[in-house]
Amino acid sequence: MEEGDREPARPEPIQTPKGMHDVLWPASARWEAAVSCFARLVEGAGYGLAITPILEHVGIFHRGIGEESDVVGKEMYTFADRDGQVLALRPEGTASVVRAFVQHHPVPPWKSWYVAPSFRHENPQHGRYRQHFQLGVEALGPTDPDLDVEVISLAHDFYAALGLRDVTLKVNSMGDGECRPAYLALLTAFLDAHRDELCAPHRARYTDNPLRVLDCKTPECRAATESAPHFIDHLCEPCTAHFQRVREGFDALGMTHVIDHRLVRGFDYYTRTTFEFASGAIDAAQNAIGGGGRYDGLVEMLGGAPTPGIGFGIGLERVFIACDAEGVFPTDAAAVPLDAYVIDVTGGDEARLLTAELRRAGLRVDRGFDGRSMKSQIKSADRSGAQVALVIGTQEVASNTVGFRPMLTDGEQRDVPRADVVAELRSYLINTEP
Ligand code: HAM
């Protein structure tokens, strides 16, 4: 371009939507490692991967989560598609997996896991996003409280596997169709008596969902409900026995837990055991790094034969915030370096062949392109983090050798016969393993 020429106008770049993020490498290596760790853990307990569409008919969430909930009432991404079907981006994974269970009727017990981008139109803050990733499990069939312990222990063991230590397991019981109406009546009577002390929105609407008042973070509601009746003191006999057995299970597995009478969770589908894992290392407003519970009525709500279930969702972004705060499972620890980087300054034929040969032998290899200079390719090899650069110049082609140049240790470049490169690289990698 001549001096004075103007650069052609480029369109304004477009950024990610508010509250949504790219995850690029090397940071994405930690995501991959965490998902693999989770998959290993839950597959080792008999859970198989479930992949459901990112969009569902909106009724799935209206029926399952409840129209009064914040997630459905205020935060869902809902739209009519070109055929006029009203669809929603999934705000969570449970309703979708249970919809799939009802649709395909697999034989229970049916245990599934998922990794699911989930969408909620929230006010973005650190740890609260409009798209977040959930790792979760859903187990359908047994009412056995030991299944609750199994599910909760999987989340517990996942945090431990990443190295997190400052995690508190909070539990509560939401009762069932037998005992919940009586408890709700009791709680409503309590709130009637304390109405004037509640925060303004709850003063006007506490009867819609009295449980939500327990969960309200305003100092007014907190103070007003200090002496509110506790659900676990008003459970029916079977729900009491269930909760007792779950707690015994935690003790048997050495899982410390606390009872949190305010833990009512935000969705209508919960029954009996509810739980949350809170990280002590991060901001209290976003410290829930996972949560879940039983939903013994959800399958029926979605049109299936009565089948109990339990599961959890773990927010991956928040888990990483907790990891960073605790200084564990760092981003760079997960990245696997390349074994070799092939440099060819003779036109590229040799690089094409050698790279393919090494990759087919199971080695991790990258190469330079575009016939760049030796200096520029060495720079790329350096930046790639590869252990070895394999250098091909005219001299190497003539002598049917490859220059073998260790990149991360001292060591001179030496010639290796072309036919021995795979074996040489393998033995080098074994001998320099930390
Ligand atoms: P949840 O508590 O709404 O439960 O979400 C599960 C986890 O996802 C939370 O503990 C948090 O770590 C993460 N999370 C939620 N919203 C956001 C957000 N806006 N930004 C970042 N992270 C977020 C559920 O979704 C239930 N489906 C869990 C479940 C499974 N219950 C039974 N089975």
C-alpha cells in the first residue's frame, strides 16, 4: 500500500453477548480435564452420558421448574421459532433429562450424567453469567435414601479430586405431598404474624411461595424468619426416616455436613433431600458451586409414570473461581505439551510426511506452514511448548536424516536417521519424563 492510501474500512468487530464468554486454549485445557475427571468419576458409578437438545418446548420448564420461579418467570430465553413453536434455551439440565426419560422410557434405575451449557438472563456478575456450564447427574427409579448419598458423594468426591478443601455440604428436606401442605400452612401462619417485618416485595407476595421467604437475602426477611418453623421438625414419618438414613450415610462415608433450614432451592420440583455445596473461598453471593435434590414428582409432572429421581448440577465456572481462590487445579497444570514440532525449510513435503507418520504413531506433533524461515519456525516451535524440534533442511534431506533438537532441556541438535525418528523421539520422551 502506498503512503497516503487509506486502509479499506473494516466492519466493527462483534463481541460475545453480555454475560457470555469464550473459553479458549490454554484455559480450555482445564475445562477438558475437569469434564474428563467428572466423566471418569460418574461413569465409574454406572452413569452414562445423556445429550439433550439445547432447546426444549417451553412447557417442559413451566411444568417442571414452575412458572413462579425466578428462573422461569424472569430469566428464561424464550422465543417463537419460524414455525411458531415456543421454545426456550435450557436454563438447567434436569427438566430436559427427565423429559428424555419420559420420551424414551428406558428401564429404571436409569443413571445419566451431562455437561450442559445453560442459559439464564441474569444480571451478570463475577460467578453469575447468562451462559454457564453445568456438570450434572440425574438418577431415576429408586426411592432408596442410599441413592441420595451416592449422588451427593459423587459431587463431594469431584470437588475433592480437583483439590478443593474449603467446601461445605448443606442439606435440608423439603418433605413430600404428605407433609408439605401442613408445613406450608404453618409457615404461612408464621409469616402472617410477621408480615410487617418482611421486605417490601415479600410483604406483598409471600403467600405465592412462602418457602422463598426463607431463602430471601434481605436483612428484613432474614431477621423476620429467624424463628420460623423448620421443615425438618414437621416432616411425616417416612420423610423423617429418609432424611435420617441420608445423614447416617454421610457419616458412614466421612462426609461432614450441616443442616441449613433456609435451603429451599428455587425450583418447584424438589421433594425430600435438597443440598448445596458452598465454597468458603469465594464471594458469598455466588458461593454455591453445586446443588440439587430429590424430585419424586417430576416425571409425573412431565407426563410419565410415577418415578422418583435425584440429581445435582455443578457450575463449572464457579468451580474454577473456587479453584483459583484456593490455588488448586491451576489452568496451566491441565495443558498437555506437544511432543514435537516439525520444522521444514525445504518446501514442506518432508514435514507433511513426517508429521503424519509421527501422529499415526500416537505422538503429539505440530508443524510450521507457509514455507517460513528457519528463524520464524524455531520461534513457533518454542512458543508451542514442544519438547523437541525436528529440523529438516537441505542438508538433512541429502543425508536422509532429521535434526533432533531438544527444546526444554540443554542439549545440542544432533542428526538422527530419518527411519529412526519415531523410535528416537519415543525413547527421548521416556528418558526425560519428570
Ligand atoms: P441450580 O442450583 O440452579 O440447580 O444450578 C446448579 C449450579 O449451577 C449452581 O450451584 C451454580 O454452581 C451454577 N449456576 C447456576 N446459575 C448460574 C449462573 N447464572 N452463572 C454461573 N453459574 C450458575 C439446577 O440447575 C438444578 N437443575 C440442579 C439439579 C439437578 N437438581 C436436581 N438435579
